[in-house]
Amino acid sequence: MYLKRYYDEEIWKEVELKSPFKEKFKLFVSNYGNLRKLTLETNLEISIKPSLTEGYPSFNLSVFSDQSESDKEYLFDARNKILDFKNEIRALNKQLKECDGKNADYYRILKEIEIKENLLDSFKKTYQKKYRKIENNRRHIFGTLVHRLVAISFVEKPTNEHKFVAHLDFDKLNNHHSNLKWMTSDENIKHQQNSPYVIKAKAIANINRPVRITRSKLTIHQVMLIKKQINEDVPLRKLAKRYKVSETQLLRIKRGINWSNIAPAK
């Protein structure tokens, strides 16, 4: 069993970032699975507290590129137009207060205010929608799982076929380098079959399985082909459509819960 080793030295390495992130940040990862971020503009360095993605510690960096000249022009004009609407409404409200009783001018001005406010509301909605679109297009996100960063920096990768990083003790929170190993797809599938979570799921499935004889929708040959195509990263959605089964059933095959004794086709 691989456990967290707190008696060894914590080593930090810089993570290689690409543009536009490398112009804004420096990112460091340790063999303990800790992260630090240096913001270049302020020279401020902080520890990163990861969030969880399906139980795995993960994090992301986001940066905004500069606005285009056309976007700047639109936003400038739109903000001025909103300001004009507000000034017009303010002037009409002033006229309304100066009216001598609720006469014809009073109701005319009241109607103008209502029209202007409706136009302002409509224009602001259009502006906000356009503004969100501009900001979304400017935003660039770099996100990854912490254990992959640790493995890339501190764990030797035997071959290019070793694309998966597995936790040897099945603890997703234990990202110490000694607990991580690069595996091929086949190795990772076999490793996951020994996971206490998979074993527990199989036990529960066996307990709750109805006692009846039924024929599977899939043949052994089809399962062999499905496993081969899963290893080749064919999307489950496409396989579900091709073999007329649910994605849930394919996911159980992928995790080794169903058909665990059948090997992939060669």
C-alpha cells in the first residue's frame, strides 16, 4: 500500500504554461500535490486550494485577452446611450414635478417617461447580452487535474501509450508522487477492477439483481469490440447508438462492473 510520505522532502517544480497564461502567471506544483501561483503583474504568490471534479482535486486559471477595437467602440457607444436615456428620464421627471396639477402635460410627460424607461430596459438587456458574449470570447481557461500535473512533473512515463495516471491506493485525494503511476488503458482498467468502490458496486449489484433468466442485448463478440473501441477513445454516445444500448450500460462495461471477464478484441 502506498501512503503519503511526509518524511521526505517537498520538491517544487514550475509547470510549463502556454500563451496567454505564461504572460500572466507562473505555476508551481510539488511532489506532495500542492500548488502555488505567482501573478506576474503584482509579483504576488499564493497557494492554490483545489476544487473537486468527480472527487479529484482540480483547478483552473483564467485570463482575459484585450478587447477588440470594434468591441471597445460598441461598449463605449452603448454606455453613452444608456447615460443619455437616464438623463432624458431625469429631465422628464423634473418637468413632471413642475407641472401644475395632473393636466394634459402631466399625462403626456408621464407617458414619455414610461416609453423612455421601456426603451432603456430593452437596450440594457441587449447591451448586457452583448457584453457577456464579448467577455466570454475574451476569457481563456486552463484547467487540469492535480494528480496529472504531479505525475507529469515527478513520475517517469514509460511510453507514449501510458496515458492514464492512476492512484495506487485508490484515494483520489492522495496526490503524493509515490502514490501515482502512469498506465496504459488496459492496465488502468485492470487496476480499477481492484478498486474497493468497484468491488462494492459489484457486490451491491449482485445482491439487488433479480433472480431471473434473461438474455443480454449484447453478444460476447460485441462486448469484445466495444471494449476495444472504448480503449481507442470512441465516445460512449456513438457506441450506444451503434449497438442500441444505454450509455450507462457502456459505462459499467468500461469500469469493469459488467462483462469484467471478457477481454477486448485484438
